[in-house]
Amino acid sequence: MTAILTDIHANREAFEACLAHAERQGATRHALLGDFVGYGADPGWVVDRVRELVDAGATAVVGNHDIAATRGLRTPMSSAAQRAIDWTRSQLTPAQADFLSALPFEVEDGPLLYVHANAWNPEGFEYIEGIVEAGRSMRATRARITFCGHVHQPAVYHMGLNQRVEHFEPIPGSVLPLSAARRWLVLPGSCGQPRDGNPAACYALFDEVTGMLTTQRVPYDHPAAAAKVRAAGFAAPGDLSAHGR
């Protein structure tokens, strides 16, 4: 069983809580879908933990915030996001920055595709806003199931032989069979910065043997994480609730 986590955004408390929860559920593998830094106050710790998981066999891809902090390439960001990136860049060691910079944009693993934003242009970081973009992404890959982040709210899209794309919001804890008769696109939601009014961290579990998907919500000490951001000094008033890209 694989634990799929994305958009951790330097939130140590959320990442630790999700990893511990996944271990209790029996996860033995990890897929990490990028944006390990940005917004949060523990970029170095998160990058080191991601590197440990990759060394142990985890799959990891790069996100736009990771690139902004290391390669100097930038997609449009809010002022809050840019302040966090500027601060993050000063916190990473050369080894940590090199690790992030070397991550691939996508990884294909048999019928599965792992990517941060979408399958039609992984390096462009365009958002999957609805069924049009979801369909475009599913049609752009041979993979039957695509797992991607970038969108900070959980969602599942599927497409049958008639090419019609449908969408629903998964119920946390409910098991969903990803039928082999359809193609699927799964957005687990953000581990480190959910944007649906529920502060609990998001991640997903996928059983490769049974084809079952379960999205999860995990409570964590979000006031402590927010206090670290304030103490770091890069958050302006309102930054902790204004979710810029």
C-alpha cells in the first residue's frame, strides 16, 4: 500500500502526523508529489525527511515552489508565496537545494503516473480547475491512474470509454475502487496547507493489489505550525489564511 502525499509546504507537524497515520494504516511505500517547501517554517527538516524516504525507495517529483526556491524559475505567485520563497531560499543548505533541484517533473510506474500539476505539461504547472483540465490531463498520458497535487483540495475525476469526464469530492475514510474500466485522476489534497476550511492534513492511500483508494484527513497541531511561521517573520498579516499560489 502506498501513501500519497503532496503540497507539504514545509509543514513539519502535518507531515509527521500524516506519515505516522499512514504507517498505522499499513503503508509500506510513499509517493511524494512536490511542493515540499514554501509557506511553512521547516523547509530544511521536510526536505531531509523527503530525502530519507526517497533513499528508502519512495517516489518523489518536483513542485513549482521547490523550483522557485532552488532553480530560480518562477511561475506567478502571490506576494505571500513570494515572501515565503525568499525566506526559504535562505534556509536551505546547498545539499538540500541540490536534492530538490534534481527531482524529476514526473514519474511513470506501470499504470500509474505521479506528477505535481498535470500530465499535459508537467513543467508548466497549470492547474486542474475542473473537468476540462482533468480530461486534458488524462488524455495526455498512457497511465490509467494519475496522481497529482498543486490543487489543495481533494478531488477525484474519472473517464470512461465514451470520453466523458466526471468528478466528485471523496469522503475521507471511505474506500473507493478505481475500476480498471475507467481512467482516473486523483488529487489527494494538500498535506501542509489544505484550502477547504478544514485544517486537518490531507493524503491518500492506494492499494496496488486491490485497486482501492482511500483519502484521509489527519488532525495535527496547526496552531503550532502557524506560530512557527509568525516567529520566522516572513508572514505578513493575513498570509496564514490568504492562500496564494
